[in-house]
Amino acid sequence: MAWVYLVVSGALETVWAASLAQSRGLSRLVPSVIFGVALIASMVGLSLALRSLPVGTAYAVWVGIGAVGTAAYGMAALDEPATVARLLCLLAIVAGVVGLKVLH
């Protein structure tokens, strides 16, 4: 169950990062509320995962999922560049996350 909490928490990290960008410096109410709720939920999920996973593994996976998700959101919704080099770097992060799960 810890890995489920961790993956969901990583996805929520993407939600809060995207909402933070949409809030325009916390000046727009709805994105700011989504940011706050997703941030708290993400932290709670990470803390639940840490009950049975090592902090180094859990944090690296959490950040990796959030980073890849946020970058993918930026490329898909915000017209950020999706260069081959950028995609390969994101793939390397995914490979690292998968590797940490396999080695656990």
C-alpha cells in the first residue's frame, strides 16, 4: 500500500505545481485552493508511504514522479518545448524511479 500512497502523492505533486503556476502568485482563488489541498494531500500521502519505505527511496520516487508529471503537463498544456534531449532526460528520471521500485 505504501507504493500506492507514494505514486498518488507524486501525481498530486504535479497537481499542486500546475495549480501554483495557474494561481499567478496565489492571486487567483480557485487555483490557489487547489494548490493548497493538493499540497497537503501530497504531503500526507508521502508521510504514509514513509511508514514502511526508506526516506531516500520514497523522496526520490515522489520528486521524480512530480517532476516528470509537471514537465509533461508543461509540454502538453503550456506549449513548453518537447525536444528530444528533454524527453530523453525525463525518460532517465522514469528509469531511475522504476529502478528504485525494482531494487526495493
